[in-house]
Amino acid sequence: FQLVESGGGLVQPGESLKLSCQGAGDTLDYYATGWFRQPPGKEREGVACINKGYVTRTYVRDSVKGRFSISRDDAKNAVYLHMSMVTPDDTGVYYCGVIYDQMDCTVVFQEAEQWGQGLQVTVST
């Protein structure tokens, strides 16, 4: 089972960006999925997560609430991080991570079992 991320890059402050985490080899809706980021010189932090299964519940970190959201497309076997009104503080390497069979998605922030390769997101003029 692999997680393949896409959608990173250089954006200007105030713009929007959508990051994708594609599952290969298994079905993502069996997993709780989280998006994490690691700003330069800082530790990795959980940003948003979505639980497994058909009844979708999500969590978004307070510091990005109202600007970031998370969603899953079961037909595409992908989880997305929707970023809007980005600022230079959103710069960092973004990762998706999963934990199997977990209804409380916030557990993935502590116990992710598998990770994507990481994406650089740079917010700059």
C-alpha cells in the first residue's frame, strides 16, 4: 500500500492550492487519513484529518480553520487538503499519513502507520 502525494509548489500569498493524497494498493476509506506539515526548522504537526468509512467526520487544526479543509473522493481513492488564503506561514513540507480502521481520525496525528513522500509548499511573492 502506497500513498502518492501531488499538488505542491510555489504559490503567492492569498492564493489557493489543493494537495492530493492518492492511495495505491488499498482503499483509503478503510483508513483515517491525516495531512501534516513541517515548516522550516520546526517539528511536524497535524493539520487536518478525516475518519474512515461512509459517515465522514473531519478535524481541522485551529490555526488554519476557515482556510483549510479536507475531503475524500472514494471513486478516486484520494484524500485532498484544500488550502485557501495561504500565507508565508503555510510554507513547509506537507505529508499525508494513514492509520487503518480508525473512526477517531485525530489518532493518526500520533500513530500514523504509513506516510506519503512529502510535498514542498512554498508561499512567497
